[in-house]
Amino acid sequence: MPDRYAVIGNPVAHSKSPQIHAEFARQTGQDMTYERLLAPTDGFIATVEAFHSLGGRGVNVTLPFKGEAFGYATRLSERARAAQAVNTLKFEGTAIFGDNTDGTGLVNDVTRNLGCAITGRRVLLLGAGGAARGVITPLLEQQPARLVLANRTLGKAQGLAHNFGGSLEAATYAALAGGQFDLVINATSASLTGALPPLPRGVFAQGALAYDMMYGKGETPFLAFARVEGAATLADGFGMLVEQAAESFFIWRGVRPHTAPALKLLRQATD
């Protein structure tokens, strides 16, 4: 019987993870299946345990269960501890290993697929919610010249900055005026509703990369603003999605797949 894996969330029907992992399995010759699991909002643990009891080897966790998965894991990676969220669970006998591959996925997409160095660059991260928290540690590990976290509520950004030490700066959007950044990452939920974070004009440095974690929405208001403001490169979150999946696949199977074929398949499916 093939080894069984799944993505669990609510909603989950939109998830591209089954297509991505099917491509990874085909490419690497792994005997496995990957499915979607819709869990009731109050039934995450019951759904995971039912899947495990039927031979499930691991799951990806998407909204709104990443925090619950963090508490459910019996062993955590350092990056999961830093994010206080888990998107990958691996069943190891009676132990449950929890990891967070989101930040690594973002960094790999930016540095490998988009060819944008983070080391020594000025980086602006928009939003102070779970999406931002999950990528801060991997971004800091790249040793940017600055990493500024901007949020409508300064206190929330300051709280995160305190948790991550003095190398993370906190600011309101208004306080960004006059500053310039080489990489601007939208980790807010604004693109879900067609809104634009209240960025001041002039924050994109010459040659800047504008990165929206949202994917499948075409040119979001954030990316449209970045284009008008002169950003050299615009990117959505498809690459991050594929790269974080590759990291999960490696955790489960010990094999690191090539991501370009899966990313090409996703792009073709949405064109």
C-alpha cells in the first residue's frame, strides 16, 4: 500500500497541495498518495487522529489550524517554536513532529527562483499576523541589512519585534515615509479582499522586488501599486507554496524534489 499523506484545513477544496505532491512523488519515484481533509473548525485533532489511525504518515496543516497543530505536536523544530505555528506534521511512532516550512519556502523562492539576494538588503515585511510571524526567523537567518515589520497597530508589531530580539524593527505604515527597501513582502490579508496596505509612496528602492504571499489572484492591489511605484520585479506566492511543499516532502521522505516542474504545472493550470 502507498504511504498516505494529506493536507488538512477548513476550507481545503482550493488547495493545490495534492497536485504539487503528486508531481514530487512522480519525479522522485516515491510510493505515496496525498489527499485533502476537510476538518470541522472544532474537529482538527479528531480528524488528524482518524487519518493517522488509518495509516497516515503525515499531514500539511493550513488555515485555521496551524496554531492548534503547534500545540498538538509532541516534538517541535526551532523554526516552528519561533513561528508558534505548525504547517507540517510527521508521525514517528507515538511521537508527532511539528515543523513550519513557510519561511524556508519564502526564502528559497526569493533567493533561488527569483534570484534576489536577501543578505545585506533592506527588507520590509507588511503585517504582524501569523503569516508574518512564520517567516521572520528564516528572513533574519539571511542577515539582511534591515528587517522592518510594519503594521497598522504599532503595539502588535513591537510585540513581535520584542519576541525576535533587537534585529527586527517595528514601525507603523506612516513611519515608513522617506525610507526605501530592496524587498517588500506583503504578509497581510489585504489581497484577499482586494485592499491595499496603506503604504506611503517611495518605499520601493531602485531594482526592488515586490512580493505578495497571496497567489491565484492575478495582479493584486499591492502588486499594482508596486508596479506604478517602479518596483523592478513583481511576484506572487505560488513559488513560496511550491517551495514550502518541497521542504515538507523532504521532512517526510528524505528526498528533495526539483520545484521548477511543479511550479510550471501550477502556472499553466491558472493561466
